[in-house]
Amino acid sequence: MRIAVCAPSTPIGPDDAARVRALAAAEFPEIELVVHDQCFAQEGHFAGSDAQRLAALLECANDPGSDAVWFARGGYGACRIAEEALARLDQAAQDKPFLGYSDAGYLLGGLYRAHIGQPVHAPMLADIRREGGEEAVRRTLGWLCGQDKAALEPSLAREKHPVVAFNLMTLAMLAGTRLMPGLAGHVVMLEEVSEYLYAVDRLFFHLTAHLGGVAGVRLGRVSAVPENDRPFGASAEEIARYWCARHAIAFLGEAAIGHDAANRIVPFGAGVKR
Amino acid sequence: MRIAVCAPSTPIGPDDAARVRALAAAEFPEIELVVHDQCFAQEGHFAGSDAQRLAALLECANDPGSDAVWFARGGYGACRIAEEALARLDQAAQDKPFLGYSDAGYLLGGLYRAHIGQPVHAPMLADIRREGGEEAVRRTLGWLCGQDKAALEPSLAREKHPVVAFNLMTLAMLAGTRLMPGLAGHVVMLEEVSEYLYAVDRLFFHLTAHLGGVAGVRLGRVSAVPENDRPFGASAEEIARYWCARHAIAFLGEAAIGHDAANRIVPFGAGVKR
């Protein structure tokens, strides 16, 4: 299985790639990991210019020889190239899994809307940097090889609705844009990192206004919340419950996703739970 | 002229109120400033509970004896009470100016959508804390008294379209909600504070997708940008121009608004330029 890695948002370093290549060689001999040079490019905030990031993504996705596209890292930047990428993906991209989370959600959402490929919320290559990050990387590679039965987010086993998973900020920013997928009837899993709780409340105010018709919301980890000059007065779960209630959206409880090594895998939609 | 002050978001201190009362007494004897006790309440992040903040806003707005409603301070919280407030405003609120900016934009936007009162982007009471803050406070009071001809944002003098002014984050969060006013044909002025440039880019990605049909965008100050681990690679104006171009929105240049003492006044709509 050949996995093509590109970086639509921010760059990784050669060390990150080397560590993951070594892990894959040792534990997943059936995997050939092809890390595009663009992953190491840098232009301002991004892993190369918009044109470079777009070209690498198209090369990886449209290569008939690659079996999956793995996003190297989040950060910010995928939304700038997503629309043009979608317009130029070809037949070779059609049935491929695309894996990532956080900022990669702009692409996962757009792909899902366009019915291209199989968008999958999953740990990325750069997660190797985290404490316990090898476990996260192993989870994605193992799931791709069909070996890791414990990789999937646990509620999926009994879920009857199609499911998507997003970073809260990312889905809030997608709402109303040409990348936003229709989510009626879906369970929407949300996680967040490094945002004040007042910002989490503000994002839920915005996003829940766009989630009419969803089957429900599950909340993943809301981690690394910065300390404010005073306590917000409600937990992240209370915030989620409050805004769901205001919009008559079912709050379904926790989701095992987040910006951490325990981040589980969520294939978008239903019926693709290898 | 009686000005009723309430705090739909976060609290002020008694010192803030005392300083502004003294300034008003000394320079604007025709003004009676009535600062609602709720302005000093505190519950978690907010100036009292949602119920307290809502009640105070309704008291101020629905009081036939008050001539204007002045929001004390931004922060975060107005979006939680805005919908219910709009539903309960009565005839007494109909022609009153409502003045504020930043988080108060949720109310200004909702009022404008509902055609209630005269929403006005203007310095708030808490601006007295800023360096040069007396000038900002004086600008709002002077404009209310019809004295300060230099209070208005300068481009208004030659603008033929109706104009609104918002904090970028606030308008991005309003988009698609039940508080979002129709802005077709309007010039939209935007300012931001304390956001990374990648977040400014992300907000423009989102917001410009919702601004179809506007007459154009003007950019106010984007201030107190935190230093990131690397330069973003584009200025705030370049970011605004980029996203406006992608959506065929006219970029009209600067606006003299921002989170600072020089923040000028923008009455929403057209023809109310006292």
C-alpha cells in the first residue's frame, strides 16, 4: 500500500518524516510511505506558497499509484487551496481515503461535500511529536492496513447515523462557505484546542445556528484551554449542552477525539468502518 | 438628554463610571448619564447572569425617559441575550440610538436586521481606561449632543451607500445566524484586535463567503496582533484584499475605526449623520 503524504497547511521537518518512516518500516512492511518534498517547504506561515501546496496535493491525490493521501500536519492554510483542489481532482482520487484532522478539516469537509474520496478524521504524521505520538501514528497506519480494530472512535460501533468529526473552529469557519458539507441527519463530533472558553462559547453560538437538521452533537476533548483573568463559569460540556438545547439539537455525550495522542479515527459517513 | 448605560457583555468598575460621569458633568451639562447597577455585576465571565444582563438592557431600551442606550463595554456575552432582547423591545426603543462596538456588534447587527432603533458603532464607556480614552468618550457624548462634527468616520462624508462597522470576529460569528443583518449594497467596515494574522486570514475566508452583494469592504485598524513563531507573510490589508478579490468584493481602502482612542463613529445605514 502506497501512502502519499502532503502538507496543505504548515510544514513538518525531515526528522518528523524520518521517525514515521522508521516506524512504518519496522511495523508495517506492507506500507510504502511517500513523503512529498513540499512537506518541508516554508513560505511565511505555510508549507510553501498556495500554488506549491495545491500542486503537491493534486500530485498525491491524482496519482493512480497512490492508495491513500495522508495530510502531514494542521496549523492553518488548507482553506486557501481547497476549492481549487476540489475542482481539479480526477478519477484517481475518487475512492482514496484522505486522512487528517484540525486544519485538514477544510479539505475533509470539502471532499465530503463533493463526494470525492473517503474523508477520514485521523492522526497525522506530525503527531509523532506528541507525547505518546507513536501510538497516534500507529493508529492511522494500522487502520489503513485494516489491522487496528481499536482505532475507530468507540461510539461508531453502535451508531446508526452517518458521522463526521471536526475541529470546532474549523467547522465554524466552514459554515456557509462553498466547502461546507450538508450535515443533515449526521452525528457531528467536535473537538477544540488552545481556545479560551469564551471563544468556545462564541463558536458554539455561531456553529449551532448552522447545524439545523443534524442527528446530534458529540463533544471530544477541549484541551489546552488558556487561563483567563477570570473563570468563564461553565465547562466546555455545559457550553455545548447549552447551545445544542437552544437549537433543539440532541447532545449525545462524549467523543474520543481531540488534539492528543489518543485521538481516534472517524471515517466520514456511514458504512466505511474497515 | 438622558443616556442609559448597561453592560450586555462584561462589567465595568465604579471608577470607570465615576470618571465618565465627571467628564460628562464638566463638559456636557445637558447630558444625564444613568449607569445601571447591572454594569457592576459579575458572574463568571459576564456582567451578571444572562437574565440580569437581558433585564437591564430591556429596562434601558424600553424606558420612555431615556434618549439613548450606551453599551458600557465589550468583551464577550451579548450574543447570548440578543435574540430574546430583540423579541422584547417595545415602542420606546424604536427610534433610540444604541451605541457601542466590538462585542456590542451582536446587538447592533441584530437591531439593524430587525429595524429597531439606530445602531451606532461608537466608543463605549470603558474606553475611558485607554490612553487618550477621554477623547474617545468625549467623541460619543459630543456626537449624541450633535456638537462634534469630527466624530464621524471621515469616509462617510462622501459615501453614497449605507454603511455598517463591525469587529471582524463579531461579524464572522454573526454570519448565518438569526442576528445577521442583510448587508447587500452596504459598505462594510471591519476592525480587529489581539488576533494572530493567520486567524485574521481565516476570518476573512469565512466572512467574505457571506458578504455577497455588498458594495465594498473597508479595513479599520488591526491592532495588538500577537507575535507568532514565524511571520505570516502578508499584512492585514493584503489579507483583506486577497479575500475580497476571491469573492469579487470591492476593497475600498481604510476606515478610521479600531480598538483604540481614535475609533470614529459610524451610524449604521444611510442618512443619519447628525
